[in-house]
Amino acid sequence: MEFQIVQVSSLEKVRAEDRLDHHEIHAKSVLAGERLSYQICVRTDCRMDAAVSVESPFGSSVRLYLVKDANMDYPVRETGNEGEDYITLEPGMMPDILVPLEETGFRVTLTDRVSTLWVRADIPGDAAPGDYEIKVKVAPESGWNICERMYVHVIPAKMPEQKLIYTRWFYADCIAVQHHVEIYSEEHWELIDKYIAAAADTGINMILVPIHTPPLDTEVGTVRPCVQLVDIEKQGDQYTFSFQRFRRFIDICKQNGIRYFEMAHMFSQWGAKCAPNIMVTENGVKGYLFGWHVAADSEEYVSFLKQYIAAISKELEAEGISEQTYFHISDEPSQDSMDTYRTASDIMRPLIGDSKNFDALSDYSFYENGLVSCPVTSVMHVHEFLEHDIPNQWTYYCCNPEKVFTNSFMAMPSARTRVLGFLLYKYDIKGFLHWGFNFYNSSVSRYPVNPYLTTSGDRSYPSGDPFIVYPGRDCVYLSVRGEVMYDAIQDMDICFALERHIGREAVVAMIDRAAGRNLRFDDYPRGKEFLEGLRAEMVEKIREYCA
């Protein structure tokens, strides 16, 4: 019987048909409080079941996952990607879904196709400096077993607290639809808790709050399932607001370690021309008083907005989160919508007090004209903004770019996703935004999709773009891409840890020296060697200063 087993980097995407000739790893140096991830890949020449176990002084901080394939039905949308940094441009299966091994009874079925285990060790923050061992045992039914060992050296330094504000948009309606539960039933609340916990587990520390149903990816003239947290009643020209569900939602976020909050957009997407779909009760009848049929600058909506934001601001103050809250005006306005966006911004900015306003946009004139305090700029255009030394610069990617730039599509090698961390540090980016934490719909939400059949919103986006978590039976599954993004954030944090000893300029110089160039969002080394080599060099430098 032939039995192959290799222990490889978390940056490898090992497909079922791949040869197991990858570079093996058996030792890592880490900071206390760091997360260490790697993979164990197994292939046999005959089908057999095997038990898997782990031994480590880190105890339950070490978790095992079975890496399952996702259906990459639409790798890219554009043509001309040949020669770009992709694993493949052909549809097929790609490893991405992380199923906790306890769900399988710590058993795996081995075949002549590669089976992969994801090992994740959350090193305790109080771990004493020294050497540790993580031993993973794979024991087929035949009675013999094989052990893979990872020797972990914890240096005398602790991972600093995450500085990056990181959000991927959270869709409460998609949870209800996928799990077939009534919106804001107890079952829905339990699932919301699990999804927010999963978000926090991947480094997300800001959540999109559906004070009203977010006016995002909604076909003009239609509505998405209503997940409005705030109950609103109209009496004459006055509105009353109930924040009971809002408080419960914020409490769940706080319990899961979420520190920042973004309120749902106050105007329609792509131009701020209309009011969002907002449910209001008037004369005992509940319906959409505002929506596509109401102009953004209508007297009625402006009057409502003044009362609405005043009430929200009071709640934010009561929750102690005013300064950690950001307000959206309208997503991705273009130069053609400058006038409508300006009108909306002029309405909003005087109302939000200590909170900030930010939006995804790529035209510098919106910031130059004072219409937004925190520009969230596409990675394709961020260097144009960086020339102006903006103090609150954010960046994002969404549906594109497909060429050159970093992104997190399934067809891309993991290194192309993870390079983001060093880029964010070098250019002092304060926050990162992505539109899809759990978007399980087609384009503009015409209909829901099965994320196990299509990872592209039914060929609306490149596979992997709409979400980084998968709905389980009564749970949520993490993904390889989500864990790689977490490692990118840790790279950024390690830069901050080293900065304490040698200063920011020296850290940036180290990054550029390792890259062999002026590292840019549109010019960075391909492959994992740059990332792993630079990270190892930085950890060793920190160890020297802390010894």
C-alpha cells in the first residue's frame, strides 16, 4: 500500500489531483498571541478510513479542519487573463471550505485524491517563550499510524492588538433565507450570533448594522427581505423610534469582540438619487414609506432623516460607541452623480456628530470637496489618493480588479491575497472594506443562490467574491481565503511590533528590500517566498530586540 503525507504552508492551495511534491515545513517561530496555520495533505492508493488526533501543550487552542472543495464555477469575468497570476482560468473544484474535524468524529476518508487537513493553532497570549510541539496523528484502520510534527518556537514578544479596521458586509437577510428561518426569530438571532462570531474569528472588527435594510445590490424598484432593526412609527410630521432589536444586535457584536460599527447607507446605491427602502407604520398600516419612489432630497425624507439620525446618535451615545461608528451616504458614487452625492452629503454631515462618514469611491474630487471624511478607495486607484497624504485613507476591492492587483478570488494563489497585509502597513492604510462576507444572492439580489452550487452569484462575480463563509446546517463554516486574510492582517501587526524597536521608516525599507523594488499595490513579488521570508526575517529581528 502506498501512503503519502506532507506538511505544507497555509499559502499552498493543494487541489485533489495535485502531486504531493510541495516543500515541507516542520518548524515556525511565532509571537505569543499569534495564530499559526498550516496544512497536512494525505493520499493513498486505496480507499480507507482514518482517525485523526492532535497532541499539543496548547490544548484546545489547536483546532483541526477538513478542507473541502468549493465549486469554482466562474473563475474570472474578463478575458485576457492568460499569463496573469492565477492557479487556473478553468472552472473546477478548488479547496476552500473549512469543516471542523469534530463534525466528522475526527475521522477522514483517504483515497487516491488528496485529502487536506488545516491545522490552526491560536498561540495563547500568555505563552511563555520557548519550544513547543504540535503532533498530528493520522491512523488508518489497518492499525499503523503516521505522525506529523510542527516545532513551534515562541519568541519573548506578544502580538500587538490589531490596528486595522476591517469590514466585510454582513447580510442578515441572506442568513435567514439560507437557513430557512423567520427573520428575527430566535433561530435567526442564534445564527446571527454565530455568523458575527465567525466574522470576528477572521479578523473582522467592524459590522454593517442593518438599522434599515441596507440599500446594497438591490435591483432598482425592488426590495430585499426586510431586516430593519429599528421600528418606526409616523404621527403627523413626527416619528417615534424603537431600538429594542438594535440594542440586541449591538450587544451580540460587543460580546463577540466587534469594536466598530457602520450604519446602513442612508441613500440608494450608485448615485444617492433615492431614499433607501425603510419600513414605517402610519395609521396602523406598515409599509415602505421611503424607497425607490422617494427622491433623496425630498422634503419629507430630509425631515425624516433629521429625526432618524438624531435618534440613532442618541442610541450610539447610550451604547458608548459614537466615536467608533461610521455612517454611509451612498455606495460607489461616480463623477456623474457628484451633484446628488453632494446634496446627500450636505444633509448628512451636520447630523452625525462625533461619528465619521465614509464610502467606497475612486474619484479624488469627492474627498477634495469635503464630501467624505474617510475615503475608501479601490486598490486600482489608491495610489492617486496616497499622493495627497490623506490621514484617514481606507481601501477596498470589489468584483475587480482581476489583473495585477491583490484580491481574494478562488482562482488566485493565496499569496496574491496575503500580500495585502504588507501593502496596508507600508501605505499606512487605516481600514479595509469588502462588500461580501455572506452574500448568497445573484446580481442585484434578483434571487437567492445555493453557495455550494455557485460561488459566483450565478456567474455574476468571479468565484469567491460574494462571500468568505459558508452556511452549515445550523452553523457557519470558515474558508481558506478567510484564514489567509487573517494572516495578512497578522503580517501587518508584525510590522507594527517591529516598528516599536526600529521605527516605521526602517520597517518600510525592510519591506522594499525584501521585495527588491518599491512595493506598490500594482507591483509586488509573486509567490509565497517573499511573504514567508519577510515575515520570518521580521520575527527574528523582533526576537533579537526582545532577547
